[in-house]
Amino acid sequence: MSLELTLHTSPQVPVEAENISPDKFAGLTIAEIETLSVMHGNEQLTLADFFKVEGQTGAEIHLQGDLSRLKYIGSGMSSGHIHIHGNTGQHLGAAMSGGEILVDGDAGDWVAPDMSGGRIQIKGNAGHMVGSAYRGSPVGILGGEIIIHGDVRNEAGHGMRNGMIVVGGNSGDFTGVDMLAGSIIVLGKLGIRSGAGMKRGSIVTLQAAAMLPTFSYACTYQPTYLRIYMQYLKDSGLAIDEAHISGNYERWSGDAIELNRGEILLYKD
Amino acid sequence: MSENIKTVKNATCTFCGCVCDDMILTVDMDEKRIIKAKNACVLGRAWFSQHTIEDAPAAMIDGQPVSVDEAIEEAAQTLMNARFPITYGLSDTTCEAQRQAVAITDFIKGTIDTTTSVCHGPSGLAFQGIGESTMTLGEVKNRADLVIYWGGNPAESHPRHFTKFTVTAKGMFTPNGKKDRTVVLFDVRRTASTPVADIFVQLKPGKDFEVLWALRALVKGRTIDASIEEETGVSLETLKDLVERMKNCRYGVFFFGMGLTMTRGRHFNSGALLALTTDLNEFTHFVAKPARGHGNVTGADNVLSWQTGYPFGVNFSRGFPRFNPGEFTTVDTLSRGEADAALIIASDPASNFPKAAIDHLRSIPVITLDPKETLTTKLAHVAFRTATYGINTGGTVYRMDDVPISLRPAFESPFPSDEEILTSLKARVHELVLAGKNQQSALKTSTSLNA
Ligand code: SF4
């Protein structure tokens, strides 16, 4: 059984719906869930103004309809499941610490800012700032897993402290900028200026990439840990060949302006 | 020319971010025209001489002349009925008017943004991320012996910058003017400013970040591969020479323009330059400043910062200010079709925004305040014609180095100032907010009585 939320009225302006989260729904009846507030621009409305709510409470949450104007879905969740059958808006899973969000369509900018645990899987594309630090904060996500099957735009993993971001398609510019630790794996093309200002952490890509002048070639080897990662991603349904799992990777160290302890690994066949 | 001539001394030109306050204006009071602007540059002269009072209605609703009061009522109702109203522009008006605009946006729980978001917004982001080692232009004039321009063409955009402050100006520790200074220019092409430079560094388009990053590495004593020349168009020798000059100067300054902030990399480009400035302070005194364009865009940043805590892209829809460029900046809220009403002050987005944004602007009620007719005022639901700041109104503007300067108006305009219109609009909006609250509490009491 599941709890179904079906959009019946499309919002005219952005809606902030941080109350759509298993933690907020916990212990509430359907009628109580319907009265949870959402911000429609500057006016406070209720979930029932936009959604038909039916099904079993306490179960997996399924959202239907075009939710590209809905922000903050799954914000702060610590457990449970949300399945979005379509597109969703900005700040998906902001500050989540556990549980899982699955999106069949695309997601807007700022996927999972301040995330510390849990898992987000997006079948389509995502916008700028995936798993990135909020403006003014030097630290991005602290943990968790973000898997995007399509493309992402700029600044994925900005300032990330830990956790993993996987991009099935291409990434934008400044991927992993100022990252402190953690892993970013881009199966498609890595945008330019990746890893600028990184202190530690790994950025892995399966295609050739432009390097900043402050990154230097170290060696070519077969990183053991990467086999485990790649196998895991293959099992998660991403297009990974056997060669990617056991093949050679060029290791580039950087950013020399910082500690020079980060790495960019480029697949070499 | 009539007999009725007046001279205004120490008037201020608000055309560019230099905000020169040494204008001597000769005004024909009968014809209401400035006939001479002594000390002004070509741009300033054009700004003053082209200013005439047009015969036009002070307020219009859907193109029909109405009284100012009617227009204020309509504007207030429009803004109050909106769920995601935006306020935009503000760079060509006084700080006093900007303050009113912030208050209105706060009352209507809207989003306020200035033209900063389409010029030096990236610098604003970089200031927040990295910090700013700053100064006033007077300090530069008196002390700077290494002046570096990056991605700008001051000879054409800020014509008096070189002579008043940075190149030929004679100062306390720079008594011989240009002889005491080294001027470096980084740009992707030769411009009218190039001949002024002692060293011109031509880099390949879109390679600013790489060059700055290499400079930072060299300042920190790291090695850079000679292949940098092939990538950026600047040789390693040139970079090394520049780094030595930067480390060994007495007082160095960077001025950076939109060639840096609006090309690929944006806030990371400005951020890299600010970080380089910080790095150089290990060796000597080094400062950086964006060369701001519009007259009072610096004031807009200051007013928004002191009133909301953030310089641009600020949202009030939940009753408190939140800052998120990309989410709350005007090009984005319009292009995504989110805004449902717009208050546009002294700016013409309909002439320079991306098509998707302009299309959306056409589909929502727009309120404009502008001294002249523009593409935006033409599509406005409510259009106010206002007096020109600096020429017809007093007030305060900020120079590009955050120094506030008072305006001395030359002659009166038949139109009200931005500040007057916005103050009335604020008062009306406030009344409506209070009325709404009373209604709500009345509703609450009646329901609790029923219960
Ligand atoms: S430099 Fe700028 S402020 Fe000064 S007179 Fe010229 S246009 Fe006006």
C-alpha cells in the first residue's frame, strides 16, 4: 500500500512544500495531512488546495503530476520513501539525513543542499548546484548518496565534505569546486575547471577532461576502491562496462593552490 | 538662449560609477535645459545636455493618462494581489528611493533584485565567499603604484577614471602621476584603453579563470607548466614577471569589469581575482574593486545590504529576507515564468533581458517608474513618469568605491521624484496590509465566538 498525493491544481507561482516528507506525515491521519501548510508564493495554503490525498498513511509516499514548481519536497526527512512520478522543483531533499527519494523525471537546481545521509535517485536531469553548499557556507553535503542518471549543470558537489554524487550523463563547469572530501563520479563528459580549489576528495570520469594548470599528472593505475564503487553503480542500473571496473585510470593531483591532496581520475582504455 | 541663466557649482554627474562631483553646470532656467557642463567627460556632457523635460502625462494606466493618486491606488492593489511580486532595477535612482522600494517589497512579501544581478552580481557572490580587500579611490590616487584593470574599458565606460584617480592623477605618494605608476591591462582584445597601459596582456577569450589561477599558483610558489601559453595566450614569462611586479609593488590595485564577471565562470572569475588579492597581501598591500557602471548601482547594493543583509536577489515571501541568486534573481524568476507582478524602477529590462523573460514580463501586470519612455514603460500596466535624479532631484548616490555623495539638482521637473512616488506607494501598501490583518483578526474573533 502507499500514500498517493495527486496534484489537482497547478500552482501559479512557486510553492514551498517542505511539509511533504515522511517525518512530517508520521502519525497523522489523511485529514490532518491535508491541512498541512504550504507556501504558495507569499500566501499560506494547505496541501489539500493542491493535492488529492488518499491511500494508506505511514506508507511510501507517491506524488503524481507536474511538480516542477514545488520546492523543498522531502526536506529534512530522516527515513521513509518518496517516489515522484514526474518532474520536481528546486531544493529537493534539502538537509535530508536518511530515507530515499526517487524521481522519475527531472529535478530543479539545488538537489539535496546540506544533505547528511540518505539516498536520492533521479532518472532524468538535474539543474545547477547538485549536492552543493548554500551560498555563504563553505561546506556542502556531509554524507549520503545522490545518483542522477541524466546530466547536471554547474557546481555539482560544491564544497562537499563527504558522500557520493554520481552523474550518468555530463556535468557542468566547476564540478567538485572547493570540495573538501567525498566522491563525484561522472560517466559522461566532465565540465571545465573541475576540482578548482579542492582540498581532498576524488572526481572520477570515464572520458577525457580539461585540467586546470594547477593539477599535475601523478601516475596511471587501477584503483582498488573504484572497482567496488563501479560494481555498485552497475548494480544500481548505470551503464558501466567490465572495462571501467578493472581498467586503468590516470591520476591527476590537485588543487596545488590548496593542499594538492585531491585527485581527478581519468579512465584510460 | 534666455536671460534667465543659473550656475550650479559642485553638481554631480550620475551617469557612470565615477559619480564626479565637480561639475559646473550652466542652466537655462526658462528653457529648462543645461547648456554647459564644465569638467564633464563626453558621456557626462551628453547626459546633461540631452536632458529635457518632455510634455507627457505623469501617470498612465494601460496607456491612458490618469492622476498620480489613481495610479498609486492601482499599483498598490496590483502588488497586494500578487503572490510572487518582484521589484527590479534601482541602479539609476537615489538611495532614498531605494530604501522605499525595499520597504514596499517587505510589505508585499515580494522579491527584490537590482541590475547588479546582471552586471556585478557574481562579484557580490564572490565577496560573500571570499571577502573583499577594499579602499577608496582617493587612496588609490594617493598611493597606488601598480594599477591593474581586468576585463574593462574605462576609457570608454568611465572616461575620467584614469585622470581623476588611477593614471595621470597626482597624489601624495605619487607626485609625478603616470611616471610613478605601472598600469597593466588584461583584456581579450585591444580597446580605447589599451594605449594607456604600460603592459597590455591579451588573453584568449574565456580563459580569465585559468590565468588568474596560474597567477595564484605562482604567487604561492607553485610551478606552472609552460603549456599555459598555448591554453591562455599568455606566456609563463609574462605571468612570472607580473607576479614579481605584484609582490614587489608598494600598493597594488585591481579594477575589474564585466569582461571578467559576465563571461564563463562568472562568480568564480571574480572570486579568483579576490582570492589573488588576498594572497598578495602576504607580500604587500593589495586591494580590488569592481568598476561599477550605472550611477548608483553601488548605492543599490549598499541599501539592500544594510536593510536586508544581502546585496541583491532577496526574497521576502516568508516574511524574512532570504538570499539566493539563481532562485530569486529577476532574469530567473521571469524566465521560469514565476513572477506574477513586477515593480520596475529606473530600468529597462524589456530591452536587454533574454526573450523568455521579456515574454513573461508581457504577460503580467508591470508597474514602472522612469523619467523617459522605454520598451518597458510601453508594456506597463501602470507607468509613472518621474524626475531625473541628479538633474531634477537631490538625494544620495554611492560612488563605485562605496563613498556616498550628495546630489545638487540643476532645475525642477514637473514630475515627482522616484522617492515621492515610492513613499506614497509604500504608505498605501502599508494601509492595505493593516486592513488585511484587521480583517483576519475580525474573522478569527467571529469564528471563536461561534465556537
Ligand atoms: S566619468 Fe562618469 S561620472 Fe564623471 S563626468 Fe564622465 S560620465 Fe559623469
